[in-house]
Amino acid sequence: MNRDLKLESEEQELLDSYERDEWHSIAKLQERLSQYQADAMATFEAMGLVSIALPQEDIQAIREKAATVGMSYQALIANILHQYALGNLVEKPHGA
């Protein structure tokens, strides 16, 4: 290996480990990756993290409304959903 490379200490440790042949293939890699993904999703759900896709124009409108009340758009979305979950916000009937 080219010893003239300037590596950070962590990079050098990884390279040294590789050169000592300490790296091995993982058995059933795809199965383990699927399990790790499932574990990560369960962690996000347990933490209450949600990912949703919104149209760009909705995000922009929410950003503008949030700015007028001095909060982040994420906080405004969380507040709206919280108020809805509590029953403080209700849907209007169509045509009302």
C-alpha cells in the first residue's frame, strides 16, 4: 500500500485492520440488512418519528405561515397534528 498517503488516525486504523486480513464477508448479508432495516424502522416508530411526502407548494405555504408566528415549519406541522389528535381541529364538511 502507498505509505505516502496522509490518512486520519481512524482511516489508518481501518487500513491497518484490512491489511492484517481482519475483514471477513458476512454470512446471509441480505437477511441481516433486512433485519437491521426493520430494527431501524421500529426504533423510529418507538421514538415517534414520521416521514411524510408533501407537495412542494404545501411545504412552502406552511413555511410562510410558520414564519409569521415565529416557529419552524416542522414545529407547526407537529402542532397542527397534535391539535387534530386532541380533537381541537376538525374537518369542515365539503361545501361549508
